[in-house]
Amino acid sequence: MAYHPLANDTGGDADSRRSEADRILIMLEPEPADHFTVKEQQFLEQMSEGGAVSPKQLFRLRDIKDKYL
């Protein structure tokens, strides 16, 4: 059983969440930084530092991607 009820909706394990987060960050790189809100910029910087990605963080990244792409 997954530790978080949304884990199955995110694609599963920690490695796959990190991998998807990295792909989304690459997609968002060409966007000018001033397109993002301050909170979005801070979040994207935090995510680009690496480390574990929670299901909630992955959903937030997906929302940002959908908003700008």
C-alpha cells in the first residue's frame, strides 16, 4: 500500500515522480521567469534542486505546466 492516497495517480514510486518532475522542469525552462508568480518561481527553484518529490508537489508542477504550456 502506498503511503499517500494520491500516489497511484502520480505514477507510483519516488523515482518515477522525480523523473516526471525533471521532465516538467525541462519543459518550463524556455519560459521567461517573469511569466511565473513569485511563489511559482520559488517552488520551481526548490524542485530544480533535486531530492524527493511528494505526490502533492508533482500535482503542483503539473498544474504550473498546464497553466503555461
